[in-house]
Amino acid sequence: MSVRADRLVTMSHPVDSAVSAVRTYIEQHRAAFLDDLAEWLRIPSVSAQPDHAPDVRRSADWLAAKLKETGFPTVEVWQTPGAPAVYAEWPAGDPQAPTVLVYGHHDVQPAALEDGWDTDPFEPVVHENRLYARGAADDKGQVFFHTLGVRAHLAATGRTAPAVNLKLLIEGEEESSSPNFRALVEEQAGRLAADAVIVSDTGMWSADTPTVCTGMRGLTECEIRLSGPDHDIHSGSFGGAVPNPATAAARLVAALHDDHARVAVPGFYDGIVELTDRERELFAELPFDEDEWLRTARSHATHGEAGHTTLERVWARPTAEVNGIGGGYQGPGSKTIIPSSAFVKLSFRLVAGQDPEHIEKAVRAWAAEQVPAGIGCEIAFSPATRPCLTPLDHPALQSVVRAMGRAFEGPVRFTREGGSGPAADLQEVLGAPVLFLGISVPSDGWHAPNEKVELDLLLKGVETTAYLWGDLAENWRHAP
Ligand SMILES: [Zn+2]
């Protein structure tokens, strides 16, 4: 699909009548919204635990019913070989309107009182303006703000359908690595077709620093098996005269980076999208406290590619990490052998412009060069996740920034995500840029005991989407 940007200029909005109409509507419906969210949070939709499979299904049905009630004319529960996803669609009724697909998930991480929760993880409580429950931030709260958001958008504009063709895809297996997601997206690619994907499953820098995430790193992993003699052999009889696979493993690992901590695999950096000067400036403006970050990292020093800051290294630079290395005798005391085998487990975080297949080829060629004659080398790669990145001047990104700026009444900055996720499948299969709209903050405790969401921020999420659809439709029209 091709859409054209009419305006790219970031405008500042005073509190106008549209803003007060949205805020009034949200205030009037806030209590019912929170009651509904609490009801959903009571369903323990833990996708990792087979005994909760009926709860995950119940969660999908609950959401489907709620989206119907919200006004989506089409709502379907999509079965997969695993947990079901929920799909909803609300056409704008305007051929020039862009189409937006919102992605989130309705399953949650496991949680039990004995993990260290102060209250029952599936009995939501509000304390000091925070809502505590498993899934409050990751991701039910952030999916749910879209329901009140679209209603507020309609109420404030007097419309009967949203200004964009609005689609929602809320999967049920995200916390279990989304094993069926890619196949589902491929199978339903026609229905899911969109001009932009908005992922509401991330967060912001902090409550005081609202941010939009513009990209996510990709990931590819491999295990390298090095084999020498058919079985362990005596180091006195044979040592010094045959190659040792454990030595080969160590040499391989040592050769992975150069002295500047750059990845030394030839071709690794081919075609990568470099940070622009503007992006580097914007990252540098974030209130980043490296000492505090180090404490969170439980590390004693920073280390990484020369010429880049810590934030650049974790967000925008590709990496190679040794996740595991082993081989030979691991028991007490000594055992004078040349081991028969050794292994190395590696993972590579990828950035925009890097193609996982190209990386796989480059790593295979590099390893073959490093390993001495007489050592067998087998490399197994697991399925890769591609990186995604949306340029700062993309019109949809500009709309998200303006909508957030209106809701938060201040400047919106940019971040990226160092991790990897299923959003990349949406980008690849649908060919649409991925944007990240989340209001969660680092202290929300994703996957941890006492997960919570800040109610003020949750409602800012509602407010942001209430402005977003109108802004997108106004500034990003299909050419007639
Ligand atoms: Zn999540």
C-alpha cells in the first residue's frame, strides 16, 4: 500500500477543545474502564503452563466480547495449534484512510504468591495510584488502553467509526516465544494488511520522560560443536601431537572480537543502517545515569564496541555474545585427557540492514577458517528474528510523537529496544513499518513479583490513542 505524507512538521498543541473533550470522556469512563481491566486481570492466562490453557482461552473470549462491546464490528478468535489470538477490525469507511494494525498479547507470565508477591497476582489491587496484578503492564493494561482510547476518539470527534481502518491482533503465546505466530500472520496476511503496525507491548524511558521506541534488534543464535578424537584420549600418550577440540573452541571464542570489541567475523557489518548524527544527539539527551544502569546490570564495568556510548551499544549496534562454552573433564580433581569434543553457544543481536541468512553464512565461513585441520566443526542455527527500525521522519512515527506530546503535554524523545520480538514478523510478512507505543516504565516489574502499572500513565496511553487515529488520518492519506 502506498500512502503519502502531507505534513511532516511537528506541531505543538495547546490544550484545545479537542483535548478537553477527550479528557472529559476519559474521566467519565475511567472507573468502568478500570473495573473491566481488573476483571480481565483476574483470568490467569499463563501460556507457559498447560493447566492454564483453559484460562488462556477464557482470556481470548473475554477480550473478544469486550471488543465487540467497544464497537468493533468484526471480532474473531483465531485458533492456532497453541493458544488462540484475538482479531478485531473497525473500518474507517473512507477509501483514503490509512490502515493501522495494533499488536499486543493477552497471555501473561507465570506468577504465584510465594514468588514474593505482596498480594495475590491474579487479584488486582490499587495502591497509591498503581494497579498491581500479573499482566497489569505486560501486556493486558497496554492492550486495554486501546479500547477506551478509540471510544474517546469517537466521542471527541463526533465520528461513528475511527478515522483510520483500525485492526487489532492480540496473540496468546507471546510469553511462550510465540511458536505459532509467524504461521498465523502468514496465513492471515490478507486480513492483517496494514500501512503501519503499532506495537503496544513496550515501555517508555520514565514517567517524566515520555519516549517512543523506533526499533528493535534482531537475533540469531547458533551452537558450534567441535569434535576431535572418537573418545577422550590420554594426554601423555597423544598430547602435543594431535589437535584439541577444547583449544579450538577457546581460539574460536577469542577470535570473535577484535581489540576494539568489534565483531571480527568478515562481512558482519555489511549493509547496516548506521545511526544518524541526529539520532546520536537525541540518545545523548536522555537522562541516562550509567552508574545506576551498571547496578541494574549487576556488572562492574561497561565494555563494548569502541566509539559508541552504552545506549548506542545496546540499542543500535549489532553484537556477538558467547552464551556458553564447554567440553572436556568437568568433575573434581584432574583427568589428563584430550577431550573428544567441545561446544560454543553464540548469539548475535542484529540491527537494521543485517540479514540473518547473510550472518549465518558469514559465521559458517569464519568458523571454517578458524578451526584447525583434524577438528570437525558442525554449526546449528536456530530460527532467527529480524531487526526492525522506523526512521524518525516517518509520517506515522511523527503522528505517534504528536499524539503522545499532546497527552503528556511535553516533548517526546526516542529510544530503541535492544531485545528482539515477534513484531519483526509483522514487519516482514506485512511489509509495514513497526512503531512502538507503550506507557509502561522500567519499575513496572515485568515478569517479576508485584508487577504494576501506573494509573496516570495508563490513562495517558488511553489519551494518546484518542488523538492518534485522527492525527494519522489527517497527515497520512492514501493518494486518491
Ligand atoms: Zn509482553
